[in-house]
Amino acid sequence: MRALADITEDALVRVDQQAHREFGDDETAWEPSQLRAYFERLDAARFDPEAVA
């Protein structure tokens, strides 16, 4: 059985990787709406990491 911290960390990594594939590697070039979506996805992964998996 995996620890919740490990599941959460994996979910956060997946969100980050997906955002960089979707929005580009340079975070400073992201539009405000892209940043907002990124942070919303990170929050969702923190609250329910298994939903992201």
C-alpha cells in the first residue's frame, strides 16, 4: 500500500508535466488563463490526488 504523500507527489508531478506539454516549457510565457488553470489543477491534485491518477 502506497502512502498518501507518495500518491499526492505523483499526482502533482503528472499535473506539472501535462501543463508543460500543453502550455510550453517556458512558464514565464504562459498566459494568465494558463497559469490559473495550472494552479487550479495543482490544487485539485492536492485535494484529491487519486482523481488525477
